[in-house]
Amino acid sequence: MENKSHIAYWKTNLKYLTILLAIWFLVSFVFGILLVDELNVIRMGGFKLGFWFAQQGSIYVFVILIFVYIRLMNNLDKKHNLND
């Protein structure tokens, strides 16, 4: 039974990582590089949105994703009784 719990734990962990890394890739590469010209039509705080994603937005999103991952993993640890 314990082995099944470990497998479920790691599958969930990998699912979280995949989703969060996909979000980071979307924001940093797709928005910051590939769609920069289309996003530059929109202004945010006086700056073009594509420029903002390339310079600041991807960093902010990355920091937010770190805290989301911490929260998700704490909940997963509690669910699998792995609290410290």
C-alpha cells in the first residue's frame, strides 16, 4: 500500500511541475518572444505589453509560480501524511 501512495505522490508532483513549467514557458517564451509584436499593441502602465512580458512579466510570473508550487506541495504532503 505504501508503494502505491509513493507512486501517486510522484505522479501528482510531476503533473504540478508540468503545468507550472508550461505556464512559465507560455509567459516567458511565447508572450515575451514569439508574440511580442502582437502584444506591443496593448499598453500597460505606459509600456508596451510585449516589452513588459519580456522584461518584467516573466520574472513576476516565475516568482508567483514558486509560491504556487510551495502551496501545492504542502497540500500534497499533508494529503500523503508527509508533513515535517
